[in-house]
Amino acid sequence: IELDEYAKDELNRKLNYIIEHIDDEMTFSITYFVLDKKKDGGRYDTVTDIVVKVKEYENTVVMNDKTEIPITDILMIEGDVFTQIEME
């Protein structure tokens, strides 16, 4: 799925929020594309956990369970905090 500019901007705002509040240990659900290494295509997975680090240089998000998600493969980020605050 190709994201339009609006969806990309929203993801960037959410990632920036996560980076600014990384010490708050909030739980997020991140849906991302996983390439199939054996054949063309892949699937979408969703991980729900605490984000412990955003490696900006490596362009990845690290979850508490050690899952590393390439930022370019993220389709959606959800979390209770985003329903409680208005994303500008």
C-alpha cells in the first residue's frame, strides 16, 4: 500500500510524538509490511508493545520485545494517546 502525503504527514507527527514522549513508556500498535524472503510479496503484521527507542540513524522503531520495525515499512500507528489528544 502506498501512503498519500496526508497519511505520511500523520505518521511523521505520530513518530515525533513518540520520540518526544519515549520515557513515558506508552503502548502503541504499529502495523507494518514484512517482505516475504522466499517469494514475491509479503504481509502486514501488527505489533502492540511499548516503544523503547527510535533509531533515527538506522530509521527503525524498537519495541520492548526487541522487534525492530523499519520506519519506511510502517503503514499505521495507533495508541490510546492519539484518541485523547488532537494531532495537529
